[in-house]
Amino acid sequence: MSERALAVIGGGVIGLSVARRAAQDGWSVRVHRTDARGASWVAGGMLAPHSEGWPGEDAQLALGLESLKLWHTGFLDGLPGEVVTARESLVVAVDRADVADLRTVAEWLSVQGQPVRPTTAARDIEPLLAQGIRHGFVAETELAVDNRRLVRALEEACTALGVQWAPPVTDLAEVPGLRVIANGIDAPALWPGLQVRPVKGEVLRLRWRKGCMPMPDRVIRARVHGRQVYLVPRPDGVVVGATQYEHGRDTAPVVTGVRDLLDDACAVLPALGEYELAECAAGLRPMTPDGLPIVGRLDERTLVATGHGRNGFLLAPWTAERIAAELAQG
């Protein structure tokens, strides 16, 4: 076995990003993955450290900003096709309590040295917003990517770099040599003690139909009577998400969650009521007790990259660089 051989366990956005980065550094990489589509396939694809933030989550904000910079400065280089679907976020509020929440977030971001651009004329920025929605802020550097196109692009890039594909593993003893555990909610099965739990999130795909109003140009995030909803442009429509609750490993979309998402989405962008409801799905995010990912070395042969919660896509470049740095240290 080559001294520069590396096994990556997990074929989602985190595992693929780690594998690609390691292959770029000259490692002989093998990715162990399942045929099932996991959380990376059911995602909004937002890269949104500002609009995802909340006072007290200073560490999450710092990681997100560091990783967003990598998205802007090279992570996309060499990937086939166009994966970016939006280059700005507009965050809006529906009622007075929601407006107060947005102001709290905006003030916190300003204290963190990350001011956003407030507005009291949100419909001038996005005319399709419902009448009465005026207050919000713009996060100009945030992005959104087509999650499925990005996963396929990373797969193609890995193949071009010589990455090999292998079946999943259920025991680390099956994987000799150096290995990275990057299989999301299944990581504790390989390394007991990792505090990662599944958190369910439902996502809807609404497809544009002839005669409907056009898709928004930017990500729209909204607080609707205390609930959060996001609308992410795609070439053929809009992705709507995401509920968040703990139901073990249940991945069945439920009526209540889907209804809330549709109600909130149409409360923000009424034109969506004429779109086709093309898909309802639910994924399981790997969450940790403190909301921070677990990325680093477990022992001399084993590294880990999991626990990214709702920010797997955002933190993929940062994670790949962090694992690359560990590998470089031997």
C-alpha cells in the first residue's frame, strides 16, 4: 500500500470535497460511499453565514465567513459546469416581531464587524414580495449553489484526479491505513463517542410553469411569524426549506411540515402559488451539541469531518482545507 494512500468514508459534499483536495495534494484517494442519496442531495445549497447567524453563535459565524471566502477565491476553480444559482441574499420580515428579530441579527453582525445593508423598501429590491413586506437586510457576499449539480461536479472532478470509488464500510477494521470519517450521521457507528445526531429537515422543489411569474434573482430568507423559510433560485424553479426537528432517522415528509413551508413561502412570494409542486423530500442533518462541526484528528490513523448541521455546503471548503492541513502534518 502506498504511504500516500487515503480512504475517505462518505460520499456527500464533505467527503467529496475532502477527497478532491487530498487528490490535488498528490494523495491516492479511495472514497467509500453508498448508492443512497443522503443529506447533500436534499439541501438548499445556501452559503449564508450572515443570514443564518444569530447572536451568541460567534464561532459559527467566524467559520462560515472563513469558508465563504474560500468559495469566492478558488474552491469552484476547475469544477465542470455552472453550479452557482444566486449571488446575494435578501432577508425580510413579515410582522413586527419578525422585524425586531432581524434588527437583533443586523446589530449583532455589525458588532462582529460584518455589517449588512438594511432596507425599509424590500419590494424595490425584489418586486415579487408580498405587499406589506418592507423591512429586511441584504447580505451581498452570500451565494447559493445547486446542491445536486455541485455533488455531481465534485464527483467528476474526483474521477478526473484519479479518485477510486469503493463500497461503504461498517467497521473501521475494514479500512487499513489512513482514513477520514466523513459519513455524516453514520459517523458514530464507526467511532462510538462522536456526539452527532440526526436532525430532520424537509425541503420542497417548486418548478416554474409557463405563464407564471419568474423566479427571484437572489436567495430570499424570511421570518414569518417566528418561523424561518428560505427560497433559493434554481434554473427551473425554487427550492423551499427548511423545517427542523428531531424524529430519529425518519425521512418521510409530513403534512404539517410541508403545509407550513408552502404557507410561509406563499406568504413571502405569493406568485409561488402558481408553480408546480415537483418534489417533497426530507434529509437528516448531522448536528452536534454546540452546533460546531467535528473536524480533526482522532488518532494517528483516523481523522474525522462531520457534524456540520445545516451548513455542510457552506463549510465544505474550510473542512477540506482543515483536513489537508492535518494530512500535511503527517
